[in-house]
Amino acid sequence: MVALGGTPADGATRRAGGPASATASGAGWILPFMLALFFTWGLATVLVDIITPKLKSLFSLSYAEATLTQFCFFLAYAVISLPAGAVVARIGYIRGLVLGLLVMALGGVLFTPAAKIGLYPLFLAALFVMASGIAVLQVAANPLVTGLGPPESAPSRLTLAQTFNSLGTTVGPAVGAWAILSRGPEVPADPASLSPEALAAIRQAQAAVLQTPFLVIAGGLAGLAALFWCLRRWLPEDGGSAEAKGIGLDLLARPRLALGALAIFLYVGAEVSIGTLMVSYLAQRQVLAASPETAGHLLSVYWGGALAGRIVGSVALRRVRGGAALAACALAAGLLAALSALTGGTISGWSLLAVGLANSIMFPTIFAMAIEGLGPRMAQGAGIVCVAIVGGAVVPVITGALADRIGLQPALIAPIACYACVAAFGLASLRGPKAVGAAA
């Protein structure tokens, strides 16, 4: 058995051409470019929360049907992440970033035919393609940032990168509320009151609103892909590892990786469930009775809380054990969600928004803990962990189905249960190798 804090020998990682080899060769200067990358994909990802209520109104969907946007988006992680881990292990981290950016840009372009034809399944397909690109980025970018320095500061470094991701998710809702929610004709509360022709015209105009924001994002992503393709000339070779073959499912024998992947599944599921339903939640009379546009702007508070927490966390995690910080934040998130479910008005609305602050350090901390000590097989391990991001597809649908049956506030029991399990993982990691060890 290898202790929890065990790290790969520098020589092994350098031979593998992994992230640590880049650091050893003086390529730490790439970090600012990585921060820009994290910002861009954060902005693109959060727009899914904005278009969900738009599509719900546009196609007269139930909550469960509307959360299929998140289901298709995060389903891509389950389908793509393992092959992405194998590909990135072969072609290297920088080329993996370029590949992910181009696939993600293609997804943005596909919003145009989806809007012109006006079919809900086509929007879901565009989201799936975009998410496939993000899955590749997750596999390549997170291990790369983790390896750009000493292993003991990896959670802090990845939290810094995720801070810029949170900056994107904070800016995104405001941009989306202005560019998407506030534009286009409103669909009447009773669509049956309109003639089929009039309703079709309104829906086509509403769908057209979605084209421009995603085309702009696609252009930005293509530009970033070109930038990283040019930067590769000044970077040390980070090509594939001879030790990393296949998709690496044997790594699941390491309890730390397996339990870390489960924690990612539950955390992402809880975070996405709350973010997806937030606009509808705040619009309830018994909560804030906010308009869709106002609720869209308030969604920035949810993601802004994660931003503020990650700024503090990137410093605090240099002094506090990752497991302790993770357990404390998960417990706080669960308690805030419970407070929101059991109250009403301002307390209910703002306590749920405050969950974003508690979410702050959870993803980067779990991710860094899960792939610690994998050395040349880090890309494969990251692929396995990224598969678990499919929790963002499963838990929101469960939460949406509960909302249809028992209401939005009681449905918070689903994310609350997820946070409780994440807290248990954090506490277990503090007990040492016997609790969450790593197989030799």
C-alpha cells in the first residue's frame, strides 16, 4: 500500500512527458494562458443554465424535460472522458487542449442550424458536442495545471485555475441574461391561445436569439485553439507515455481514485442541480418572485460565491489539509440548502445562492486528491475522474423529477444528500491510508 500523500518520483513523471516534465523544463509560464482557458470554458458552460429556462418556455417543457439540457451536456463526460484520457496520454496535454477547443467550437456553431430548424433534440445535440470538447479540456487541462509545481501545492494551484473558471461562470449569467433572456418575444403563458402560425413565428424568433452568443463563443474558442497550437513550439515535448496504454480502468483498484470519482459525481450533480433550477426557484412566489431576467442576474451571485471562495481557498489550501476544507465546505453547502428548503422569502432565496460560496473549493480539491500519485498515468486517471462528471447529467434529472412531483423546495433533498456524501469522503481522507488508501 502507498500512503495517501505519496507522490510519483520526479524522474518517472519526466520520462512520461507529463505535467511535471513541463515544470522541470521551465514551462511554468504557460499558467497565465491556462487561466484564460479556464475563464473561457467557465463562461461557455454556465450559459447552459441560462438557456434551460429559455428552452423550457420555448418548447413548453416540464422541469424534468428541461433538465435534459444538463443530461445531454454531462452525458458527454461519460461517453468521451475515457477515450479522451487515452488520446491525451498519447498526443500530449497541449495538443489535447487544441483538440478540445476545436470540438467545443463546433458545438457552438451547431446552435445555428438548431435554431433555424427549431427542434429541441437538435439543441441537445449541439450541447452534447460542446460538452464533448469540454470533457477533453478537463482531461488535459486539470492534470497540466496540477503538475505545474510541487505536488503538495497542487490543490491550491488547481483552485487558482478554477477561480478563473468561476470568474467566467460569474460573468456568464449576466451576459446570458442580457443576450438571451431579455431578448425575443415572450411566449404566452397559455400557448393554446395563439394560432399555430403565430406560435411557430414566436418560437422561431425566440430560437434565433440563441445563435449569436454561441457563434461568438465559437469564434473565441477557435482563437484560443490557434494560440495553443502556436505556443506548442516554445513548450517542451509533452508527448505520450509508453507506460500509459488503453483507458486505464485498472486504476479503479486504487481506493483514493475510485472514491474521488464518486465524490466528483455527487458534487457536480448537486452543484448543477441547484444552478440549473435556480432561475425557476427564485421566480417562485414563496421565494423571491423574481422575473426571469432578474433571476438570471442573481444566478451570478451563486457562481460569484464560488469565485470569491476560490480566491480565498487558493491561499488557504496552502495551510489547511484538503480533506478538512472539503468536509467543512460540503457540510456548509448541505446546511444552506436545507435552510432554503425549510424557509421562504429572502432567507430561502439567499441561503440557496450562498451555496455557491460553499461549493468553491470542492471540485479542484477532490480532483487533485483523486489523481495524486498517478505519475505517468495521470491523464488516464483524469479521464476516469472526468467520467464521474456525468453526475451533472443524472442528479439534475432526479432533482427535476422530484420538483415535478413534490415541488422545487422539497426537491433540494437530492443535492443535500450528495453534499453529505462528499463531506464523508473529505473526513475519510483525514484518517490516513487505512481509510482511503492507494493500491500499490
